[in-house]
Amino acid sequence: MTDTIVRSTRPAVRPGRRRVVLLAGVGGTAAFLSAGLIWLSRLWDPSVQYVSQLGATGMPTAPLFNSALLLLGIAAVLVDRALLHRPEVYVTGWPIAATLVVCGACFAVASVVTCSPGCPVPFTPGALPQDLIHISAAVLGFVLAIVAMAQVALLRRRPWMRRASVATLVAVALTSLTGAMLALFRGDTALGGNLEFTAATLAIAWFGVFGLQVVADERVTLARAGGERRRSDATG
């Protein structure tokens, strides 16, 4: 009787794990694709200094860049959906999934509400309300990405992923802060722009790596579960 009950519960667990693999895999791949499209946009118009300017109203790169930003939001939400299937694992203070879903929503808003031509800093001459919305959403999205990195860095899983998250967190924070200060105080715009692109690329790549790491962890779990089931069948 016990053997029958155990076997009947396994099919309900395994599809959930397979769903985690699918969602996290698609999300991680979408993040890498987003980074590629953003760099394709910059190669299209190398004169652009800052990331958001690629999606500004009237820019020829706007459709491609804003699609890439929306894809990044989708990637974050897909990884979030994957983590919801393992709520007991991916929690540091609060569920990492909660951080990712808000992060993804911010990027989605930034992709729809674009900045005006030139992407002026909010509350400066020429700035429009859409500039405030876009920049606020984009900045909050990257701040939440850094928060997610910090949460993953505290997980008791995959030491290399913890170290990678710490390194990426520090690099993104330093490069983005320096780039923001240069933009705010009218410093070297070329250097500030390069730093901003570097920070964006590192953050997006982290999303991709994390998504694929979740896939790898779940595949290991599936393999172990399959091995245990075969041993159970052999001894039963």
C-alpha cells in the first residue's frame, strides 16, 4: 500500500520540475538575446552615448532597443515563474521571485514609456514627464537586479554562483554609479556611456547565467530522482 502511494505522487512532482527547467531555460536564453540586441543597436548607431538614448523617440534604433528591453523584462518574469515552483529553495529574506517580478515589470514599463529625443535628465530644461517615468523605471529595474544578485549571493547553493553574483554586483554597482555621476555632473560623456553599457551588459548576463544555473540545478535534481526511482523499482 505504501509503495503504491509513493509512486502515485511522483508524477505530480516531476512535471513541476520540468516546468522549472523550461521556464528558467527560456528566461536565461532570452536575457542573453536581449544583451545581443542591445549591442546590435549600439553598433547600428555608435554615436549614442547612453543606453536609454537608443530607445528615445525618433531614434532609428528605438524599435530594436525597446524590443530588447521588453525581452529583458520577459526574461526576468520567466525566471521568476520558475523560482515559484521551488519556493523553499530560492529565498533570502524574502523570495527572490518577488524581486525578479517587480524588476521585470520595471524593464517592461521602460520599454513602453521611452524617453524623449536626447533623453534629458528629469527636471532639467527640455525634459518631459515621459523622461521621468522611463528613467525611474529603468533605474529601479537595475537596482532590483542588484538586490537579486545580493540575494543569490547569500544562498547556500552553488558556491561559484554566489561568488559570481558578488563580483557582478560590485562591478555593476561601481560602473553604473560612476556613469550616473558623470552624466549628472556633465563629465566625460564617452566614458560615462561606456560604463553604463558595461553595467547593463553585466547585469543582463547575470540574469542569463542565473537562469541557466537554475536549469542545471533542476536537471541534477531530476537525475537523482530518476536514479532513486530506478533503485526503488529494482529493490521492490
